[in-house]
Amino acid sequence: MRRLWIVAVALLVLCSGAALARAHGLESTRPAKIVFVNVGQGDGVVMRIGGKIIVSDAGEHRSDVVDATLRSLDAKQIDVAILSHPHDDHVKNFQALVTTYGWKIKLAVRSQSLWWEGTKTNRKLMETLRDQNVPIRDVRAGDNFDWGGASWEILNPRSGAFLGGATDAANASIVYLLQVNGIEALFTGDIESRVAEQVADELKDRTPAAVDIFLATHHGSKEGSIAQLLDVIRPKWAVLSVGRNAYEHPSVEAIDRLKAAGASIWCTDANGSVTARISAAGTLTWRASLQRAPWWSAKARRKAGRCVGR
Ligand SMILES: [Zn+2]
């Protein structure tokens, strides 16, 4: 009888905990991993959150490393593919993931842009997704999702704002705030400063604390990671996803702004693939596949290694 009581009380505690998590729109309190894959110049992020696999951009180079990362996370499929915007350095590898490595994508979300049909590579990717019967959904500011029990709040693009061709493609980037086990991560794709100002405006009344993880805008470009945005989000950690390039990424200007905001910085060129591990209780720890120390430590005010010549 006594044992029955214990079981009943334990069940009650478990159920009310889950109800509480649901009421707050929070995750199922399972550990999560966000891997910023070393794809060279480009963005490629593979996550395991609440048992779901989300790939937020897949890069242009080193599709084998993206595939290996998926396998290292015990992925059976890609539950959600986020195609931030129609540029090769963000989405080209989805082609190889599906056709070369045989990954099944359950849902693809993409930014609202006509440029998905504007280049040969983009058209081929869209055709591949359609051939595989992958549902494709255009997302826009105001959309909210709960993939893996986490909160995904879409902040850009505004509906119909950047429908045009090549010149609009970067500003159409899906910008989102991810909250998982109390940790916040902001992804801004390759937006330019005028869009970053809008995002800063959007976030300024709603982010009480610092954002824990910030994927630096546009690989550390001069016009990205602007002060207005950093003032609002005060990132504890920034990730520069960057490799050899002709654009002088990461720029001295963006690096200086990130440092001034108090961020410690990982650089995939120096650190390799960088993994944020988020415990069920919301503790954030990091692991890097190459150099173990962050490229820039805010605490020690010290740089380690080289980030594409910086
Ligand atoms: Zn890019």
C-alpha cells in the first residue's frame, strides 16, 4: 500500500512538472546540443533538441562533415530543415544531404523570397525537395514554433518585405530567437544593418537578460552584428562561422563590436566545429573539435589562434 502511495506521489510530481513546462511554453527539459559545424565559409548548424533534429542552414562546403555531425547526434532523419535564405553558403549542402547521403527531411521552412527560383542551384534544391515530397513552408515574422518542445520565435522577414531577387535575398534571412531549457540563442543569417535595426527594436522590450548564444551576422561582415542590436542582446557568446573568403570576413569592425559587447567568441576557422551543450537544468557548456580555448575570451581578454587571418 505504502509503495503504491509513493508511486502515486511520484507520478503527480512528474505530471505537474511537465504541465508547468508546457504552461511556460518551455522544453521538455531534456539536454540539448547545438553544433556550429565547421563548414568553412558559410553557416551550418545541426541541433538535437527534445529528441528532434533541426538543421539550421547546411553550408556550401564539407557536406561530409555535416553528415558526420548528424550521425554523431544519432539522427535518424532531419525533422526540420531551416533554409535561412537562398544563398549557396547557407543552403547548397541540403542537396547533398538528401541526394548523396540519403537524409529524409520531414519539414523544410524557408524565408519568403522569389530567389528560391532565381538561380540554377536554388531551383535544383527546390525541385529535389518537391521530388521527395518534403513539405515546404515559408515563414515570416510573427510565426512561432515548438519543435522539440523549445520555443522558436521568428523575427524576420516581415511578410512580403523582401520578395525580390538577388538584392533582397540576404535581407530575407530568417531571424529567430530560440529558447531551450532557459538558454537563448539568436540567429540572424546575413541581414543588413537596416533589418538588424528592426530586429533590435523588436527585441528591446522583450529580452530581459542577455542572449546566451549569438551566431554572428553574415560571418562577421563589416555591416553585420551592429551596435544597436548588440546593445539589446548583450551576447555572452558569439560564434563566427567563417572560412577562407574574398570578403575579409570576419571584419575588424564586427569583432571590435562583439568584444565591446562583452562576448567571448568562437571561430569555426580556429576552433573547428563548436558544440553548445545545454543541460536539462539550463547549464551551458562548450566543446570545440579543434582548438579548445575560445578564439577570444572576454574574461581573460585574450585571443588564441587565428580566425581567417585575424
Ligand atoms: Zn552567408
